[in-house]
Amino acid sequence: MKRTHTKQQREALKYFGAYAADWDRKAQTSVQNEVNVIAQRNNFVLKVVSERKKVRAALDVGCGTGDLVCALAKTGVDAVGIDFAKEMIARANKHKEERHLTKAHFEHTSVFDYSVSKGAYDVISANGFIEYISYAELERFLTLSAEMLVAGGSLVLGSRNRLFNLFSLNTFTGEEMKDGSATSLLAEALAVATAKRIADLSRLKTLPLQRESKKHTGTGIRVTIRYQFTPVQLITLLRKHGLEAVEVFPIHIHGAPPAFKAAYPEVHGRISNLLQTYAEGNMHLVPQASSFMIHAKKK
């Protein structure tokens, strides 16, 4: 039986359906002074895939217009993309046909309705997905991912970065101060910035998740509730489901607060893109990144 979408997910479905064309443009942009977050996330997944000995099959959850799936298929991986916005899947199929990619497959469905055998995938990715599902659904998604992955398989998640609230110096910062969360977030930011290995973070205590009903300040995506997580919060959740984090990677690094970005977008773009070239192996850049990727392996 098909599940009923929450108000949050109905808003997300409406937004991504209406803005599929714009999303496609953002995914394709290569303008030097623009930050292509979609490409940054996709490139990290491709890096993870390239570092594995062998990748037979991969699943991209919330695949959008299908660029990551197409890139994986081009390397010879049997790649599947699923998305609950039919407009996104229509554009993904168009890209597949234009590029003659027989190993790219797309399906209009939710991961919670998707039926697949256990151990079907070597890699599962979900970029810009977990911010739109409830905490109970996040737990379910991690359970499903562990079931769908082979032993030693990789789960790659993209997340909005709650640590960045400290350094954005805007409404988000004020909200953390008002909630009494700033000191704990600063402690985690310091730990992330100085950690030499992920194991150093696994023992760290962190804040509870944000209130599930908390409404966030708008960021251009017309969805009222978009969850944020810290790296340690996700590391802890992943371990609970038999998934061990092995890398945290900054996405969209800011060299100055967002107010500077709004005033000087081209300068921000140049600085951010330059900093992004130093992202690998430099976890101390994570607190200054508005989002991050986390790579975990099934035990």
C-alpha cells in the first residue's frame, strides 16, 4: 500500500515538481563564479565509487534530474535512480536517452515503496534527501539502506550542516543562541576541525536532534521544515544501524558569512570554488560549509 505523504513532503513534491527545469539548469551549470552544490555532492559520490575495488550496482535516492546516475552508468555501473517527483524522472529519462546510457535506470517511486532484494547494491547515495523526511523515516531509511547494501557496501549521505549555523552570523545563529545550543555546537565544531580521524568523533557527545516541528528560516527552497544535522549526530545514527562512518566531506564552503554572499555573489563563488578544491582530507573546513557529505560502510 502506498504511504501517505506528510505536509513537509507534499511541499517538497510541489516544489521539486514545479522547479524541475530550474533544478536541471543548476545541476548543469559550469559558470566559474557560481557554486554548483549538486555537482559537488555528485563528485563526492563518484569519488567514493572510484575508491572502491569494484562497484557492480548503485542506487541514488532522490535522484532529481539524474546526472549522478548517468555519470555512474557511463563508467559501467548498473545505476538506478528513484525520485517521487515525476517531473524529475521525466527529465532524468530524457538525459539517459540523449546520452544513450543502457546502464542508467530511473523509477518514479519513494524509497519506502521501492522493492529490491537484500544486498542488491554496492553503493547507495542520497543527496539532499534526509532533510525532507521525518526522524522516524530517517531511521527506516537507514535500516533499508543497510539491508540493500552488500557487506562492506557504502552509504553516502548529503546533509544540511547545523554546525554552520554558528558561523553564518544570521537568523540561524540567533536561533541557536536562543535555544541554548550554541556552546554545544561550538564544542562539536572544534572537535570536527581538530580531529585527525573519524574515530575521534565517534566518542563525542552531541546535541539531541532539533525539534521535529521546528520551522526553519527560508533558504530559497519553498519547504517549511528542512532538517539540519551535525556530523556527530549522523555518525551516531549510522552506527546504530550497523553503518560505520569513514569520511566527512565539506560541501559549499564559505569564506565569509552569507550576508557577504548576498552582496557579492560572484566574489563568493570564486572564493567558495577555490576552497572546495582543498576539501578532500581537510575536515577542519566542515564547520564553514553549509552542508556536508558523510560516507559510511556497512559492517
